[in-house]
Amino acid sequence: MIKARYSRSLPGNKAECLLCPHQCIIPDGATGICRVRHNKGGIIYSLTYGKISALHSDPIEKKPLYHFFPGSQILSAGSVGCNFRCSFCQNCEISQSALSEYPYIKNLTPAGLAELASVTPSNLGLAYTYNEPIVNYEFVIETARHITEKGLKNVMVTNGYINEEPLHELLRYTDAWNVDLKGFSDDFYREYTGGKLTPVLHTLKTIREENKHLEITTLIIPGLNDDERTFNDMTVWIASELGKETVLHLSRYFPRYKMNIASTPLKTLENLQSIALQKLRHVYLGNI
């Protein structure tokens, strides 16, 4: 375990995590919503520092990033845990697991992972992905520093649910982001992810303001976030706040985790793509 960078102690050995907008107040001996940030004696520790659940070299397009060094390979690493509770989670085995629930863990230091990235043939850098990298913040930022020193690229694949101060620190070391914009209403976020929309929109605007490469992914779920009027509002917001060149990926949903709604019809994706292309220049269909 390593001490959390963004937290504060409270009376009665409680502690408040200041990493993401949940700002969990955690009793002694418990963990926050993410299941991987633990209060011990009034101090929050990261349980997943150096704990790797998955490690693989992928095409950059699988992140998905289509406009960031296309054709490149990138080493991808993840741990366990997430600060969302998406009932439709497409990677629930690790994202919705606590460390004790996932048996296939490798141990790597930030320097060791960066060295592995530097010796992997034809490798662009390191992508923090598979689970939600924000909840493994301390390991991600230390590794990102090593990656930067080696002249490689850091890529975040994330839900974007992070507070402003840790976001700005992380942006100093990262080069490209793919952010999941899961829907465009607070009701959707509240009911199906356990989070809120506004902090994600703020993250997107901050990434753009910092001139980092940004692409957005929206998983289209029938009956939940495929309403054409709401979707049009989302594309209007992206175009006006982030720019018409912003890349949008529309990904096909499949039944997973706690949700058994039928898979997204291809026709739905094509209709939404045509709506988005009226506002944005780069809109791609994925997982089809």
C-alpha cells in the first residue's frame, strides 16, 4: 500500500478521499466506492499500487484512438477497481472487482513498467486502461513520469471522473485521452453509473484547454442513451465546447454484467452517426 495523494483525515479516524467527485468519507478499515482506496487509521492508502491485472501490446486504434499516431502499437496496462458502478460494464471482471477478488495479479514498479514499455518493439508508449486508471492514481502518475523521461507517450483511457487538482497534475504528464461520455443527462449518470455528468464535461473541457489530444467514446445502449434528441444535444455541446474536429466513437453495446438488454442494432448506430456528422467531422462506429 502507498499513501493517497489527495485525501484528508477527519475526526474519529475517518478520512475523505479528494481524488474524484464522489469525495467518499471512509470509515476506518473500509474502502471507498472504488473498492481500492482504503482508510487505515484515518489515512487513505492505495491498495493497487504496483498491482497489474492485464498487460498487453495493442494497436493504438483499440483504445480507441484513431487520430493519435495511427498504425502504432502501444503497451496497455490496467489494475482493478472503478469509481463508477455501471450496470452495463463491458469489462466487469476487473473494473468491478476488489483486489482480493481478482486472482491474476502481477507486481510491477513504475520504473519497471516504464522500462518494459521502452524495450517493447515498435512501442509508442503506455496506455492506462482496462479498468479505471484514475482510482490507481498514485501508480499512474509515477509511471507516467518515468514514461515521459524515456521520451514515450502516455495515454489515458478513462471515464473522466476526477477532481480538478489531480486532473491538472496528471495532464502535465499525459499526451492523449479517450474519455467515455456515457450519456448526456444527469438522470442517466445517476441511475446507471452512480456518478454525475457535470464533472465529466468539466474534464473534457479541461483536457481541450490544455491542448492534449482528445477522443470521446459513447457506448450506445438501446432505450437508455440512444434518444436522438438528447444525442443531438450531446453532439452540439461537443462541437461548441470542444470543437468540430473532436473525434467521437460510437460503440456497440452487448449484454454484460447486470444488464441484459439486447445488443445495439447496427441501424441505431448508423442513424446516430448521421446525426453526429452534421456537427462533427470525425465520427466512427466501433465494436460492430
